[in-house]
Amino acid sequence: VRPHRGPAQPYLRLRPSPSDNLPVKDILEHPDPEYDPKEQDLDERTLRKKLGSSFDPAFIFDPAFMSVAAPAPGNLSSPAPPPRLRGSAPLPGELKKLELGESPSGARMKLGKKARRKFLQWLGGYTHCPVRYTWKDLGVRFWPRFIKEGSCFAEKSCSFPEGMYCKPAKSVPKTFLRWYCQGWSRQKYCTWIPVQYPLISECKCSC
């Protein structure tokens, strides 16, 4: 986010920007409601037109992550997947190429196809890092106001031996409208501007 530092308390007033620290932290907004959009600024037809194809119903992917109205209580978040998915996650390419017949020190090991497959399934499930999605209210100064934000399960180590954790590996930007005011006195100009909000799209077990 881009900070604005005034004579008093600093406020993060503009927009989220691509960052290695995802998901995006809550933005510190100016508490004065004078900086909120008024009822006449929230006409949905006008805002859809201003946002353009980023919220076009023809693009099914975007509405799945953006909502004008508050999601239903039963749809506030995706169920947290179990931290260890044994055999249910597709094996990454690096695991498929893993040579189990020889240890890094050169010791030879005999492992049957069935045992190899089961071990790789266990290892793939143990190191699997799914994305957990939760609806987040960005506040009245964003439109659409609600975003389905991703996060990585990082409460336990995903490696064996322990030491690595699930961390964001990829992100995708979504375009929102941000209510932006120039000036911090009674004489100010406010309008909607398009901004990009990065969302975690992939998590990976890493250091």
C-alpha cells in the first residue's frame, strides 16, 4: 500500500500494490466519514460501467472472487482442508522424478513399485499446501466491497524433517474501484479510481 503521512496520524489512503507479503494487510483508513462515498456515488450500474470487463458477468472467474453484497453466512469461507492430504493431492513434478533407489550418500535401497507409489502419495499429501479462501470486507471505500481472499496454512511445518512452511508462491491481481480523495481539508476532490488487489493463487512448501 502507498502511505500518506500528514501532520497527525499516518493513514494508508490509496491502494494495495503487489507485494511478497500476502495476503494484503488491512488498510488503515482515515476514520472521518467525510472521506466515504455518498449514496449518489454508489450507483451499481454506473460503477459496473466504470469498472468495465473486470466485473463482467461473462467472466465467471471474477464474480467468484468479488461480491457487491455481503456473502451469505454459510458462504463466508471455504472449509479449511486438513493439513495432511494423504494421497488426494496430485503429485508435483519434482516428486515424480524423485529417485528413491539411492540415498544422497550413495547407499542403494530396494523399493517396489507399490511401496514407491504409496510413499510418494504420503509425501505429496504431507507437503501439499492448499489455498484457503475467506470472504473479506474491504469497507465502503472499495467497490465491489467484498473479496474472496486466499491464505496459506502455516500453523504446522509441511516438510519432513520439519523446518519448511506453506507460503504464497503465486498471486493474481483483481481490479477494484477505490474511493480516492485528494486533499485533507474541506476543499477536496473525491472520485473512484481502478486499483489492482493481489490475491494468493498458489501456496508452496518452502523455507
